[in-house]
Amino acid sequence: MKRLIISSIFFLSIVSLYANNITDIKASSIPPELLVNANAVIQDYSNSVTIYPSGNGEEKISITTTVLNENGENYSYLAEFYDKYSSISDIKGTVYDKDGKKIRRLEFDEIYDISAITGFSIYDDNRLKYANPKVGSFPYTVVYSFTKKFKSFLVIPGFRVYPGYYVSVQKASYSINLVNGVKINYKGNKRFTYSPSITENKGTKTITWVVENQHSLVQEPLSESIQDIIPSLTIAPENYKFDDYEGSNKSWNELGNWAYKLLKGRDNLPDATVQKIKDLVADKKNDFEKASALYEYMQKKVRYVSIQVGIGGFQPFHAEIVDRYSYGDCKALTNYMMTLLNAVGIKSYYCLVSAGSDSPNIDKEFVCTQFNHAFLMLPIEKDTLFLECTSQQVPFGYNGTFTDDRDVLVVDSTNSFIKHTNVYRKEKNNTVNSFIFKIEPQLDCNIIQKSVYTGVASEPIRYLMEASPEKQRANVLNRFQLKMVKISTLTYHEKRDIVPIITENIEYYVPKIAQVTTNSVIVPFNQVTQMSELKRVSDRKSNIVISRNEFQTDSLIFIVPKEIKADKIPVANSFSSIFGKYKLEVKIEENKIIFIRFVEWNKGTFSPEKYSELLSFQRKINDMDRQVIIFKK
Amino acid sequence: MPNVKVGSVFEISYSYQGIPNSYTIQRGIPVAYSALLFQEHPDLDVRITEIIPYGFSYKSNGTYIAKNVPAFKHEPFITSENDYQLGLEIELIQIRGIIMSYFGRNNSLFATSWDRVAKRFLGYTNFGAELENANLYLVDLVDSIKGKSKNNEELSRNAYEAIKKIKWNRQEACYVSQNLRETYKLKKGNSADINLMLVALLRKLGLQSYPVLFSTRSNGRILKTDPTINKFNYVVAALGLGNEVIYLDATDEYLPYGLIPDKISYCYGLPVIDKTDISPVLIEPTKKDYLFTFTNLVIDSTGTINGAVNLKRLGYNAVNFKNMLKEQPNHDAYIQELEADNSGWVISKSEFNNINDPYADFQEVLNVKYENSITSDVLTIKPLSFIFEKKNPFQKDARELPISFPELKEYTSNVSIQIPNNYKIEELPKSINIFNSDKSITFSYIVNYKGNTISIASKFRVNKPRFEIISYPSIRGMYESMLQKQNEFIILNKI
């Protein structure tokens, strides 16, 4: 009983210590420039991370957020993830009104502990502490504090200055306490320009960063990924241990070799399967054909299912299991594919990658795990192919926007290294559209379209091929400016290859393609491939990023009825900018008008001041595309 | 789930206690076979109402079998799928026998009549009982309202505006979630918390007020002949002033006094009063979706267009627009969307007047500019339409369900275009004036010119809220004509 009282007094004084640290949370005390373009303001964020030599650690976090309007409500929630290797305790939440007066404290039963299984994971030991204070009037302030304990660190929680767009930061601080000589490395991204202060006390080294008065970030079109825009600091332990596997971040080789240890011994296949695949490749002439056949075998046999359990987040399960149950996650399926290839004498390498069409490249200069996916590298003859093992649709050797043009870690027993994946240049990101508009005397029109999508351009079309006919039609109709379109045929064909090609054939009808006036018939020449305009942004802050080179060629052929005669035709032109090129050619033949339109985009990162140049380049293109053909009756 | 492929079959069985309010048979996927066995019980009087777009294959003694029911396809502008999907509504009328002697006679009567329904609601702890409380916390507010009101109408308006300050949590309900005192203290609640609070306040001000229950349009219609307790999902306050009854919903800050929210337009509302011979009353909206725009454009000698667009939004157009604007992250986002919808135009200024005053005319002013980078002797200009619809909501060729608009529409546009001295008019869009057979939809587009000025006056009207399926082609056609005219060009030639 006595101990309980003493610990409660201790507890209370800690609470009041926290309360005293929040000096002025009145909404009116927020500097007015921090209210611009902000749905919420982080008045105070503080995170103190402590790491012990045993490999344990803890975070003590407190966050004071003022929510300004409905769009900032999600910043009033508490949402902290944990799993088998971590725990969250001492959760406190208090709500204050706009004058800093306490409205209420969060009750124990308002803090929910729920499973955090993501939509695509079938089993996940991620859990979540969640609270939603549901306050009525704005602005209001919520203060949360809690402690998170870790059993072992593979990834040390770092520091992101902002939680997202449209939130400003009045003060944010992060400190890391290294007990008894624990070694770490740290590196900020390009936007992280802050210097730490370092102190030492009784064998514990403390490194602290404090950031103040940061204006909110506004989301801008065609910008870098949010991970590159938010200033952030990554912390990597020099050494780590997970379950019983020890590793270090001293070099990519060491990190890769540790990942290899997790793979070892998980490559057994039942004899029956080994025989089956040997038979399958018996008549194949070379390694390329053998690998291609095995890849298709795997695609038909297994399904991708996401499973993230404890070290399962890092270690694949046995190839045998994949073989038996016909499912696995990216690690298991990659390991399985590697095992199949090995059984017929073809060497391949398990690779770790930061996948995703919007993901920034990893920082090669900073060794630590920056990956979220695994796939397979296959050196074949003079080429290097990368195999995506989680898709039943993707052709052998095609990577696309998911894993192209980035550095990946090739995992080996003693010689792991960084390699850059394939880049899809112009001819591998190419669209060719051809349209024939047969205009009838009554000015209705039958249209035949053939579109050929090569490489990266085929990716969105692949999804469309798998969709229902209704969704396909809706997608096609959405591209046009034409009205009352009736689609009669819509078919797809694919040439499966390392650079796949998908062909789309469409036949459709429009009851009225022209505007009829007293003497004329007016037909806009391009009602099918006009570009939607980029948003005008004044005083742009972020870089402009065009991720890949792109080509598009359109031919629009109008077959004109003899009842009308072309009087004024759109003007041809060509122009270019640092962002790309546009060209329009116009040809008149007997009863035909032919337009050849060509657009090219250059891959690159451009400084924000160039945005007005991009807008006027695009404006020029749209002005060209909006031209009309004027016929006389 | 692992191993799911086309052709996989799932078998799911479950059970729960209680009688469901409804049993929906038709769904978004086809139903090959559906059987409901509703065992009759001598002590339970239950009314089963069928919603039958298609018949049952077999129906007898509580057994309903349906076969080969097609998937339900949603169409734009219907009241609710609940009004059209094959299914049953189940309403408890009365409990008899031993159970009745346990509950007592009155407690065993449920939806026997509308009077009984009203009586029950009056007795519920999370409805009528709340109105019985003394509600003493309202005293200060009552005094302050009395202080600034000269007559009953002002009392009720001020009361309405005061309750509108309570924040609605976007939950539609006919039962309160907390007692009225909590609602008043926390300043937030669901629609029942707020509107019953309004009834309580009006009564404390000495006015005649009572709650009115609704099933919203999207929840589905109620029938005057079929009393129900289960179907209601919304409540508003009614006020008797002189000979009039005024309906007030305090959940939407943009609704002016006396305008019902369009989620209950053309619905039946049940007055909850302790009387005999109560009957649901049909509520009709008192305003339209009304938009008036005036556009003034000046084309200079280089072909650049400068102009201003004035938009006046009234009735439901104002309410819906203001609510839409609230969803936008900021004003810039709204301007960017407008520019995206009107390719080539740059909006240099956008201003709103009277956005927070539901009683003043809500106006919007845009300064616009169009610069063509192509120099040519021929100018092709699309007169603006920062107005009307951008896409035809009626895309499909055929329609299965009647069309229902929540309110009538009137969109008027006047455009005045001044052309430069060095150009002459080559082609103008043709004027049209079209309407369907009973003039329930009309569209006129009249083009004129005098000297250097072109003027275009257009008007689109929907004069009735409900259309049978047979009218669909003409409705679709009228919308299409309106959209086509908005996309037509004026051609000017250099002199």
C-alpha cells in the first residue's frame, strides 16, 4: 500500500512536470505566419530516444497539436503502432480549448488497442494504440505523451520535422541518448539543414536537434516525393541483433551478408518438385528460356500474400512451404524463385529494394535498411534482369515503375553490393495512337482507334485489361472531350516481353462531331488526346520532377464527306523547352485531312522558379490542341 | 484469402437474436436463389411490406422465394436504392398473449397507428422524455433572446440562429446520443440532439413547437398507409406561427430560417404530438436550385480576352455550394479546380460576398483572362460557362428507375462579348429554344449581336422534381444540348 502511494506521488510529480513544460498553448500565441496554409500547428513535439548497450531502447514522446479546422482533425488522433518487439505505455491525452483552458483528460477506455492489419496483409502482428478526442469547436489543442519501448533496434526511430502537408511546426525537438558507448550514425536528407548540440553525462552521450517556426508545406503538382520534401533525419545503429542474428551497418557488404544469414537453409524443395521443373526446362535451349519457363511456372502456381510477423518482417519462410501451400510474400516468393533456378543450375541473387512508383532512391552513402520489398536479380548472358516475384501478370524481366531506375542491395554470403536497376528510356515508355474519323454527311462520325503502349506506358493499361468491360469503357470515355460516345468494340492484346507491348483497339460512334452554324461546320481537330492543365501555383517552393522520359505520337485522320469543304485548317508548328518537345504536322489529301501530333517529355529535376516556364510550355501545347477545322457547306 | 479463384464458392452461416427491420434480397451482384422463411407467431403481429420491382417465384404463409434476381444497378438521381431493390420491410405492430400481459397493454402496441407511433416516441428516454425536462440551463439563453426580440417571429429566428451554433457531428439520427444538457454544454451533437434542443428552447420561449420525424430521401420512402417506428432516421423542429407551420433544421449553418434541408424534400414527416388522428405531412421545398450569372468579356486587338463573371447563388444552390466549399482545403484549391474545368482560362481573382450570411444574396466575382499563344487571322472563342454542369450526369443509353431531383432548378446566364475593331464576326452559334412535351424541362440559348457586341442569353429550367422512365431520353437529350451549346465557338475574322 505504501509503495503504491509513493509511486503515485512520483507519478503525479512527473505529470505536473510535463504540464509545466507546456508554457503557452493558447491558440492566439501561435505566430500568425504559422497559420498560413495550415490545417493544424504542432506547437511542441519532443522525442527523447535512449539506446542501451544490450540493444534495448525506448522513446519518450510528447506532442502538442493545435487543430485549426476540420481538415486538420486527423492530427488530433493518437495513432501509435507497435508489434511483438515493442510496447507502448504511460499514455496520456489532454484536450484544451482555444484559450489554453483544459477541457478534459482522455479516459482510459478512450484509448483503443486494436489490430493494425493492413488491407493486403493476411496476418500481421502490428497493433495500434488509437484515440480520437472528437472535439466540437475550432481551434483546440490536444496534448499526448507516451513511452515506447523496443526489444531490439534494427531501425532506430528517426526524426521527421513535419507529419505531412499543411501542418506548420512551432517547435520540434529530437534527442538521442547513447548509454555507455553505444555507437550510431546519422544523416539528414537534403532538406535537413539543422545542426545538433552534443553533451556527455556519466557515460551517456546525448545528441539534440531543435527546430523552430517552420512554415507549413504546401503540396505542389509534379513535385518530389514527400519523403524528399519533409526534412528528415535517419539514425542507424552501428551494430544490431535480431532474434539471434547479429549484423552491422559498417558497409553495405555487412548489411547484405546479415540479410543473407536470414535466408540460409530455407531453400529446400521436395524431390518431386525438383524433378518436375527439370522436366519443364529439359527442351529449353539456353538459360534465358529456362528462367522464363520457370518464372511462368511460379506465376501460375503461387499467389502473393502479405505476411508480416515479427522477424517475418525480415526473414522469408522456407521454399518448401511456398511449394506446399502455393502462397507467400515478396521475401518467400523471391527465395522460392531463387531456389527453383538453383535446382536447374542457374545462379540468381536475392535483392532488397525500396519499391514503389513514387519512392525516392535510397541514399547509397548511408548504410542502413531503407528497403520495403525483395525481388530477384538474374545475370543472364550480357544482361542483368530483375524478376518481380509477386505478380501473376507481369511479363518475365519487366520491372516498370515499381522497381526501375534505383539502387538496390544485392544479397550474397560474403560479397553483397549495391546495383542500379534498369532504366526505361524513351522507346521503352512510348504511346502511339492512331485515329480515323469517318465523318458522315449528317455530321455523325464513326471512329476507329488503335493505341500501342510500349514499356512503362503499358502499365496502367495492364490494370485496365484485367478490369471489367464496364470499367474499361468508363476509362476510355473519360479520356475524351467527345460527347455521347457509343463504344461498339474494345479489345486488348499483349505481347509479353521484357519490354511488354499492349495494343488497344476501339471502335466508336458519335452522333454529332461538329458545330453547325449558318454557313460553316466547325470541328475541333483534337477531342481525344488533349492534356489536362497543370495547376497554377504562385511562388512555387519545391523542385519539379519528371520521373521518366516519355514519347507520344498521335495520328488523327479525318475523312471528309463531299458535302463540306475545308476552309480554314489548324496551323502546324513545333517548339521545345527544357521540359520537352511538341510538334504538329498538317497534311491535306484529296478527301482527307491528316494531323500528326508528337509530344516528348524529358526526365529531370528542375528548380521551382522554372514552373512558370513549364506552365507556358503546356499552355502553348493546349492552344495548339484546341484549334478547329472550319468547313464551308 | 489464399487460393481464391474465379469459381470459388464461399459458404457462410450466422445467427443473431431479434427481428430485423428489413430483409434485402437484391444486391449489387446477381442472386440466383433466395429464400426467406418468416415463421408466424400467434403472439406477434408483424406487418411485412414487399418492395417488388420483380415478383417472387413463390410466396405463401411467411415463405418468400426469389430466383434469378439481377444485380441492382445504381443510377444517378434516384431517391434511394432502398425504394427499388427487391426486399421486405418488417414492422412490429403488436405483441399479444402472455408477453402482453407481462409488458402491459400500452407497451405492447407498436406501429398500430400513427397516433401510437407518436405516443411511443414521446415516451422514449432518448426522445420525448428529454423534452419533459426542466432544461433550466436554458434560462440565460432564453433571457438573452427575449431581450433582443420584439415578436414571436424574431424570437424563433433568434432561437434558430442560437441553436445553429451547436456543431453537428454529421450523424443523421432521430434518437439523441446524450441528454440535452450535455448537448448544450459540449456544443456538439447528432441531428436529434440539435433539433430536439431547438424544440426545447422554442417551448421555453413560449412558442408552439414539436418534433417532426422523417425518413430521409436516401433512407427510403414511408407510406401514409403504413405506420412505422423503424424507418425513421431523422428529426427536425416544427414551429406553429399564426396559421403557418415552419420547419427548422439547425444542423446546417448555411440553411436560412424556414428552408428545409434537401435531404428530406418531398418526404413525409410525422408530427410527434400527443393527439389523435395524426398523419404524416408531405414536405415540399420552398426554394429552388437557382443560379444567375452575368459574364462580361472584352477581346482586344491581339485576341486576348479579359473579363469578369458575376455569379449569384440562391436557394439550394447557395446552401450546397457553401457546403462544398467547406470541403475544399482552401480558396486556392477551389480556384485551381475551376481553372482545371475551364482549360486555358486564368482566374486572377475570386471573391465571395456574404458567404456567412444565409439571408443575404450569396455572390461570387471572378476576374478571368484567356491568352492565346497562336497568332492567327481567325479567332475561335468559346464563350465561358463557369456555370451549369460540366458533364452530363445521364450517361447511359437506357434507364431502369424513375428520375428524382431534390428540388427544381433554374440556371440563367447572360454573356456580353465586346469584339475588337479589327475583327468581324464570321460565325455565331445558332440560337435554340427547346423543351420536352409538357415543358417540364426547358432550355433556351439566344445569340444576338449589335455593332461590336455579341450577347448570349441562356436559361435552363427543371420545373418538376420527378420524371417517369419514359421521359429519360428527353431529359438526357436536354442536358446534352445544354452541354453542347456551352462548347460551341464564335469565329472572328481579321478585317
